[in-house]
Amino acid sequence: MRRLLKLVVVIVLTGVLVGEMVRVMALPLHQVATKTLSGRAQPVGDLEELDQPSIVYDTNGGVLTTFKAEVNRKPVTLDQVPPLVRNAILDVEDDSFYTHGAVDLRSVARAFFTNSTAGAVRQGGSTITQQVVKNSLLGPERTIDRKIKEAVLASRLEQKMTKDQIFERYLNLVYFGNGAYGVEAAAEAYFDKSVDRLQPEEAALLAGIIRNPLGYDPLKNPQAATDRRTVALQRMVDAGHLSTDEATQLALKPVPAHLSLNDPVHQSYFIEDLQQSLLDDPRVGSTPAERYNAVFRGGLQIFSTFDPAMQAEADRDAAVGNVIPQNKIGAIAALAAVEPSTGYVRAVVGGPGFDQFKYDIATHAPGRQPGSSFKLFTLLAALEAGYGPQSAVDGSGPCQLVGYGSTRSSPKAIQNAEPGGGDMTMETATADSVNCAFERMAATVGLDKVVEMARRLGLKKRYDAFPSVVIGAEEATPLEMASAYSTLADDGVRHTPTYVVKVLDNHGNILFKGADAGERVLAPAVSRTAVSILQTVLTSGTAAGDGLRGRESAGKTGTTNTYTNAWFVGFTPQLSTAVWMGVPSANVPMTSVGGRRVFGATYSAPLWKQFMDAALADQPIVAFPNVDSNQPTGSRPFILPRNSFIAGGSGGGSSSGFNTSRAPSRSAGARATVGTAGGPPTTTGHGVPPGPPTTGPAPIPTTVKPGGGGPPTT
């Protein structure tokens, strides 16, 4: 009785559907084009672009990775789909597509009898045009009202598009299961080949899957998929596209047992940074949602700045056991390399490996304390203020801080990590990284000028103008430091770091290019003089012996309090690279790594040298621009102003001569220490010691950039 009732319901519903279809198709053309049966128009308009992944290329033109959402689609033109595949799909889905209208009344009638016999809705009688409308403009619900709207919109669509255009849209739109949308993605997913290389039995399998992608999934339901393929092969025989013998032989072949996912979907520090930079870039879209859809669904062609050879060298050099010895505390290296003339980021090592530690130390704020490598900004501020390489400054230590949380009766003190003191030149103070000399230089030119210089060269954090900032007690990332130093390498012109050479839309039009025009932030004379001074660090200063083979190079070491962070930032005219060493999860003292106390020149500078020598091996030798001999160079001494935050040490005559002694090679780097006069150093912090040094892992903040662990705390 229940079966009979079902049959009656199906007959009635199908009969009504047929009647409505006939009525719709009998309407004058202008009525169909202007209204639905409910009396309200629903325009077809231009169909939306189909979702497709974005492809990322490296500097050699190789595919680095793909950015894609859940939809796996690779649109192709109709000409790219061979007749074999087109015929198979037409034979199974709509064999008279090119001869009937938007709605095929013969198919509707056939569906009526099939459904009546089955006692349920087994076929819908939809044409390919109706399926395009359903998947593009309507939902999947199976109601009479929806079927009527589908028919009306299908009629409109056939007025706007040719049969070939509709069929091409269908071939790229239809779902084949396992995340594959369109014939190209399906061919690659199931057979690891492009659609133009499919064999007849493979085309038949794909044609058969369309009706029920889950039920005919060859991986989950191989027998059902095999049976459905046999049906599809017989349809091809009936249409004259295969012989009976061919179909019989092809039906015996196995169906695929696994997916062939040949799209590279790699993850690395560089790729994560590139992806995030695009999602933050208003040129990609005006809202976060628009940017997400463009990156993951828009089919962009993204030409990145990623240099495979440089990255491979960086990974090799930064690996523990190469330059940095195996150690129990987990000290590793991070690295960022930037091309000065463009701002292109060429290589990034953000930690021990993206699969082990997703937080990117090389690029993610807040970074780590850069120690004496931050002295660059005091040096530049002094040069801008008219001081020069031979300007005298008192480097005697410890130097007493007054104010900033201390009193004159009980002043705090900044220690020198290097031997020697008394009057010295600014060049010597830089080469030997003398803390007290730089504090007096900053006190003379103004702490605000030092902080402003850091901002001008691209450091994003808003630094407070405290004495401790001079010697690197506030955080910065290796990418920021590499970019700041690259300004000197490009003769005072700053370029914003970028991971993108150019981005094309899915039609091949250029959306934007990554490199900016550059902004002059330093006068050439200032930049060139600073380069000349920083060259002495590698020739006779704290990193003596780590200069590059046959090339001019310059840079600066950096070591923070209790040896928790060790840096070297150096450059040539073609490449600027920052190397950081430390424990990624916390500020842990590196007092014995490979049996050595770790300074900036212990491992970071040699690692920098090894990377740079290899990275530049095939590039021409380029010299730094010379300082203009006609440019007057300041040489007046640094004299502390009244009410300075440092007591004593006026400079320029407090001793009989300039101290030009050098610290022992690879034992320096000028650690930034603050403590009571004559007492042990304590952790730097705005000139006020907050407590004993950290000796174990520090807590990791819970609010971090997506995709990572957490930044270390100080």
C-alpha cells in the first residue's frame, strides 16, 4: 500500500512538472526573458568566475606551491578537452545537448517513466544548461518551484551564451568527487595526467561519476564505480563512439585505487610569510574576505622573490651541526636575506623547521633583542648631526646613568663588554662596539634622534627613548635588521621588504608589482661614511676574520645580556643578511655552546660569512661607492650636554690620546649589560634592572600570529 502511495505521489509530481515545463516553453520568448512564473525577474547576468587555486612561482619559474581553498579546480577551454572526453560526458549526461533547447521535454518524459517505475525520483531530466544554472545560480533542493526557476533561467542563459560556452562552463564546473571540480582537476586527481591524455575507459569513468560522485567514488565504492563505468561505456557504444568489442575490453580494466595529488602544497617560513603578506595587502582586495578569495580562489599567478639556491644554502648553513654545534639547550639560528636594490626577500630561516616550530623568529614581531647591532642607528644619527669617523668620544666604563629610575646618590651603570676605555674615535668605538662610547654619543645627539632613525630605516616597533635602547635592549626581527642595513647597501635608499616580484590575475593581467620605487632616507655622504666605518668591524674589529672572500663587506655584531641572543648583520651592495642565534622558545643564556660563551662573533658572524660567500659566488664583485673626497667630514668631539642621563665623560681631551686597541677576534659583540656600578650585570630594561637574569624558558604569550607558536619574552 505504501509503495502504491509513493508511486501515485511521484506520478502526480512528475506530471505537474511536465505540465509546467510545457507551459514555460510555450510562453512567448520575451515573457521568459523578463519574468519567472512567480512574476518576479531573476537576472542571469554574468556568471561568477569559477574557484581556482593560485600558483606561486620561484625566481627560476618553478612552481613553489599552490594556495587553494577546499575547491580543487583547474579551468580549461573547450578546445583543450579532447572529443573523446566531450563525447563520453555528452553520451552519459545529455546526448542531444546540441540539438534541443534549454529544457529537453523528451528527457523530462523519460524521467517521468523512470521515476514512475522506481516509485521514487531517480532522474530529474535536467539538461546540461539546467545543471549549469543549478550549480551557478540556484541551490540543490529538488522542488517544483526550483525546477521551474531552473527552466526559466536556463532559457535565458541560452540566449546569452552559445552551446559551446555553456558546455565549457559545465566541464569546468561539474563535481567529480574527492574535491575535484572540473575535468582537468578530475583527470589529475584520479589518473595523474591532464585531460588531453585520458583514455576511453578513463573518460567513461569520469562521465559516470557525475551523476553521484559519492556513490560512484572508485576509491570507496570500486564495484559501484566499475558498474557505472560499464553503463557509460555502453552509452558510448549506443552513440557510435565505441565498438562493442572495445567497450567489452575496456570494462575489464581496474578503476583507480588512490588519488594522485600532484599539486605541490608545501609549507615553509617563506611561504607562510608570503601568504600572510598577500592577505594583508590592500592591492589584493579592499577587505579581508576579498583578499582571502583572491589568494585561495582567484587563480592568481604569484611570482615570488624566493631564490631556491639561496634558500637551500641558508637551510644548510643554519642547520645545527654545521656552523652551530649540537647543544643541550636547543640553540639554533634564524636568518633573513634581502636584496638592497629592490627589497626582495631572497631567503628566510625562521627556526629549526616549520614542522617543528611554526613561529617565525626571522620575521614575526616582536622579535628578539638585537644587542649592539642596534648601534647602527646611533652611528647614523651622529653622522647626520655632523660628527665623523674621527670624532672623539669617551668610552670609559662603567658609565653612570642618572635618572630613568635611579638617583644621583645611587646611579646605575652600563658596563663595557670590551677591554680598554678613555678617548677613542667614533670609528674605533664602532669597530670595538664600546657600550659607554655609544651611550655618550646618543646622549650628545639626543635619544629621540636615535629612535627616529630606527623608525626611518623601517623598524616597526615604537621605541621609547631610554638609554638601554641604544645598546639593543628592545626587540627587532632579523628581517627588519637586514632591511635596515640594506639601506646603506643601496646608498641611503630604503626599499620596503617584499616577497612578491609581481602578481597576475587569472587572465594574465598584472595586478601589481612588489618592489617599490625606494625612498631616500639618508644622504649619500652619511650612508657611505657609515659603510666605511662598518667595514672596520670585519677587518679589525669584533668580527675580524669574517669578511667575505674577495668582496667588500660591512656589518655589525650584537650580543645581549647574559648571552641570550647573538647577532651578526652584514651586507654587500647586492645582499643584506641578518643572522640571529638563540633558543627559539625562550631567552636562555648561551654560556657554553660547543664549550664557548656565545657572542655575536662566535657563531653568527661565521654563519653569515659562509652563507654570503656561497649566495654571492656566481654574482659579479661590486664595490661600495666611495665617500666623496670633497665632502667635508665632521671631526668635532662629543661633548655631553648639561643634565645628560650620563654622568661625566665629556670626551675630546680627557686622556692623552685616542684608544685604538682591538678586542680579541670572535670574543666580542658588545653585550648590553646594565647593573649597579661595580656590581654584576643584570637584564637590560630601560636603564632599570628588573631582576635576576632568566635561566630557563620564559612563558610564551598566548596571542601570536596565526600559524605559529609564540615569541620569546625578555
